Amino acid sequence: MAAKPESAGTPELVDSLVQLSFAVQDVLARVSAAYDLSLTQLRLLGILRDRTPPMTAIAEHLGLDRSSVTGLVDRAERRGLVSRATSTQDARVTIVSATPRGLDVGRQVTATVTAEIETLVERVPARDRDGMVRAAMSVVGPRIGPGLATTGR
Amino acid sequence: MAAKPESAGTPELVDSLVQLSFAVQDVLARVSAAYDLSLTQLRLLGILRDRTPPMTAIAEHLGLDRSSVTGLVDRAERRGLVSRATSTQDARVTIVSATPRGLDVGRQVTATVTAEIETLVERVPARDRDGMVRAAMSVVGPRIGPGLATTGR
DNA sequence: TATTGTTATACTCTATAACTATA
DNA sequence: TATAGTTATAGAGTATAACAATA
């Protein structure tokens, strides 16, 4: 499974994609940090923007163990960003939701991130932008919900 | 600083880029983990592939505090991936280099990551690939060294 | 018995502040 | 004094294993 020179441009593309991903993640982490959020906290708020899922669903979304989500939600709750409630249908289940403040912070970070990445994108020649959207979407699939999807799946 | 509808396609592009960055980082983290490396350890090995820098230079490359690099190198050294040496020119300076095993592990992870991302890229229509390289490079600049650049700057 | 969530524990990663050694 | 690196300390994030409560 070594050489497979089907498309001469592929190595450069792989390399560009890796660098690009670091540049984007840098923006996400830096802006989050400016709001005193970790990237994981931002992702949590992103999930809770339009849902009130059980702990297990959050774990699946983020690709984390359930015990990791316990700590994550603990810290967010301590900061007044999210809250817990026991499901009325199944007393084993804990429902998590964003507080008004959590929603607000999430919106602000998302707006700032979007603005910063738009600045990066201004460097892309206009004629290449449509192709880039098509290329990116052919890798990750179409958008599902509204706003920034802080997930790879 | 709100609406700025200069280019209608921009929001989708921003969103695609964020998702794409998560997909790529997922690959990097997953493959690293399969080799029992954190992403930071992989980045360290990436730096040491063709250099033997002082601790401070590593901190700058990775955007970390010097004290964080101390621990990072400690753990990598304990695992036989890197080694320390005192500079002969300036006894304050500690020079870090990858061991043969560290170089080897770095190469293996890089090769696997490249293969996996190439698989992702196969989903991109061939006619869009050149444009994607151009677009990505216009954001992050041209490649500098050989191999995967596990950095955003 | 199976599932949901938490706790206990341990490790990595990170930063700030204070320190040592060298320049 | 200034710089390079380490240590001490603290906190976030993560996982595994064991547990309690509920189904």
C-alpha cells in the first residue's frame, strides 16, 4: 500500500489540509480562550444550542466516555453555562440544557470565530471559493443544523 | 461588526472549513492514539524530524509555555522518543533531538495519517482538487519543509 | 440483568510563579 | 541583570474500573 500516484497533486493537498485544519483550530481555541472557554466547552455549548440531550448523547456527539462528560458538565454547570435535570420519563437519565447565559456566550464565541475565519477566507481568490466549498462538503457532507458545527462527524 | 454580505458563499465556506478541520484533526488524533501518542507528542516529533532545537524554540513552534515543554519532553524522553543534550556553546541551553525510535514512530504515524486523509480526499471530485490546494495554500501559505506540517503557523 | 450516570483514580497537557544556573 | 530551563502547584480534559440507582 505504498505508491499510488493516481493524482499527482494529492500529497500537496493532504499537506495543505493538515495545515489548514491547524489554522482553523487555532482560531477556535484562541477565541474560545478569550471567553474563558476550552474548545470542548465550546463544542458542548454548540450541541446545546438547539437540543437538551441526555449525558450519554453528549458523550456520543463528542466522542468521549460518559465519565468524561460528567466532569465536563460539572465544570460548565459550576460556571452557570448549563444545567442538569432528571428526565420525567426515565429517572436514570439526566437531561442537560444551556442556561440563557450559556446560550449567549455560545452565540458570541460563534460570531467572533466566524468573523475571524472570514478574514482568513478573504485571502482565497474569489474564483476558488465555490470550488472550496464543494470540495470541503464532499469530504464532510452537507451542513445539518444552523451555525458552526464544531464536530468532525 | 455584524452583517457584511460581501460574498454570498462565505458563511457556507466558513462552516465547511470548521467541519473539515475537525475531520482532519480527528484523523490526526485517532492515528496518533493508535501509536500511543498524543497530538502534541506527534507535533513534537514532527518538529524534531529535521531539527535539533533548544527547548525555547520548541515552545515557540508549538505556542506553549517553556514549562509545558519541559513536561512534554520529559514524557517523550521517558518513552525513548527524544533525548536532551546541553549545548556546548551556551550551557544554559538544552538541545532536544529525536532518537532513532522517535524518528521511526514519527514516520509511521505520518505515513498512516497521510494515507487516511488521502482516503478522505478521494471523495473530492478530481476537477476540484487543484482549486482546493490553491485555496488552502492561499490561507496558510506555501509548504516549507518536507512531510506533514503539524502546525497552523 | 442491562442501562445511566457518578465516583475514584491516574495520567497528559497546560499555565503561572518562583527558583537555579549560566551568561 | 537577563536568559534558559526546571520545579511546584493547580486546573482542565481524558480514560478505566467499580459503583449506585433505575429500568
